[in-house]
Amino acid sequence: MVISEKQEAGCKTNQDELIQKMVFPEGILLENGQKIAPLEIAYQTYGQLSQAKDNAILICHALTGDQYVAGVHPITKKLGWWSKMVGPGLPIDTNKYFVICSNVLGSCLGTTGPRSIREDITQARRWGSDFPAITIKDMVNTQKILVDSWGIERLFAVIGGSMGGMQVLQWAVSYPDQVYAVIPIATSSFHSAQNIAFNEVGRQAIFSDPDWRDGEYWRYGVSPYRGLAVARMMAHITYLSEDALSRKFGRRLQESLKDSSAPIFGEMFQVQSYLQYQGSNFVRRFDANSYVTITQAMDWFDLSQTHDGDLVKAVAHVKSRFCVISLSSDWLFPTSRSRAIVQALNRVGAKVSFVEIATDKGHDAFLLEEPDLDITIQGFLSGIEEQRRLENYAS
């Protein structure tokens, strides 16, 4: 049973009223055996679903992203995070495709997560730190519930970068018959020790904030803003390349310090001010428990874990067409990780192409202006459209 646009008395804010949701009373059974019910899924769609329901593209967002891929975000009033890629006449053309993006399980931007109201107990309250541990596969299974609600038997494509790319790979492995093509961008089949280490530093910054209160901060009307801001600052550094930082900031001082002596403490350089801005802006829209929950899900991700540590075995039954894309200056998910995916797919005879985009912008380049990325995605989608047309004609 599906209920659309749920209204919970006493639990909604003005922002909640702007979020498009479906509610699934039966909930979801997680990989760890726990159940979350009811399950709310916040989503956004663009374009029209064809009568044959064969033109749907699912876009999977990254760690702190949301469902607002294109158009104007109804809350922030800013453009969606991939507005350069998704829209009429753009590489992911909403004149042709029905584009779906849902907020991931465990987030705080509409889909059930730590900030949601828990209804499986006598006295309803927020999940908070009691929210169960989740995995990338749980996120994908949540998306599958949403896609099934439209009666879509096979997605034309699943596309995503970074953590979104992890979800893309999981889709291809978990639902080989229900995904025609996949485009994993700037991602890996597992989270490396280095990436786990960066995430742990961020989590420890949150835990060290006096307002963390063992994850029960919401009971006291506070939030570990300082720790969460530091976590965001730390993560943001990993999204950029040294060239990008040097080009944007170099060692330039703050304007106010150019004609005076620099203070011993405080913001001396423009890059410091930039990171402070990123941190303070982030805490206005994100929840600390959600950050902890989702980063742990990323850390646990290893596509080969349930296949004796063998990636070839993990992808042995995939049927999707793959376009694996890496970014040359991405040191968070380096090209070597993408090549490992391609090599495993080649070993099982999968239909795969690989492109490394030359860029000096680092990991975040897939969200920025990169004409070669646009060309690659548009070209691949056009190519598989033709392949599918020929397959349908032959059958």
C-alpha cells in the first residue's frame, strides 16, 4: 500500500510541506534484519513517463545531496545540484526521459532517517541515535520500492557520482534484469582505508562537540554545529584538487589583512574563509546523526564482500550496459578504482566502455562545468537508445 503526500499533525515544518513524498506503511527490512516502518521516501521527478514505462532514468545523489537535481530548489531557491546536466535539451534530456531522484535512506532531507519520527514505539519520538545502521544496498532497496510504485519494470538507466556511483553499481548487481544501462561516475566498488580514515576524522569532530550529547542532542534543543562544520570542512578538502585550490585561492590573504599585520589566530587566508563558509552553510541544512549514519554506510560498502572478496564474482551476473567514468585529478576515488571495475566487467564479458575525463578540478568536477563529461553521458545515452531500438526490432 502506498500513501502519497503524508501529513503528520504536529510533526511537520513549513519546509516539510514543500517536500514531495510517498509513504509505504509496510516499511523496509534492512540487511541487518531490522525493519523500518512506515517508510517515507522523498523524491522529485522531471519529464513524463512514457506509456510503455520504458524511459525512466534514476539519478542517485552523493553523500550530502538531495532529490532536487534540476530546476529551482523549493527551499533554498537555488538551482538543483545537477541543473547543468538534467533538463530539456541537456545531456539527460527531460524532453525524452522520465528522471527520478530520491533522497537516500538515512538522510535528513525528506526520506526516513534519524531526524524522522519513530512510530513503532508506544510514545512517538525522533529516531535520533537509535536509527539502525544502514548500507548502500539498503538505500538501493529503498529506491527500488519507489520505482516499483510507478509500475516501472525496467529502468532505462541508473546514473550517479561518488556515493551515487556506489548505488549505481549496487543496482546493477542486485537487480540485473531491471536496469538496461548504468553510468557510475567518480566512484569505486569499495571504500578505501584512506576514505574511511577521512570519514572517521569527521565523525570524531562531531562526537567531540559538547552538544553531541551521545546523539540525543535533539532532546535538548541543541545540535553539534561546530563538530559538523569541521566534518564538512574536512570532507570538502577531499573533493578538490591541489590545482583547483591553488587556482581559486593560492596563498591570498583576506582583503582586510592586505594592508595590516596578520593576526596570530583567526582567518588569515582566503581559503580559510572559504572553508568556514562551507562549514557554516552546511550545518543549516544537514543533521549530524544523518551524517554519521550515511558516512558509515559508505565505509561499509564493498561490492565483493559477499562474494569471497572477489569483484569478478560480484559482477558475474550483471546484464546492464556500463559506461564507467573517472576524473583524472580525483584523488578521493582515483582512476585506478574505475579501471578495476572495468577489468572485472571485462572478465565476465559485460558490455562496458570506460572514459577518463581530463580535468584539474578534482572529485567535484562531475558537478561542475566539464564539457567532456556532458558529451560522454549524452553520447552513451544516445548510443544505448539505438541499441535498444535495434534489439526491440530484432525481437
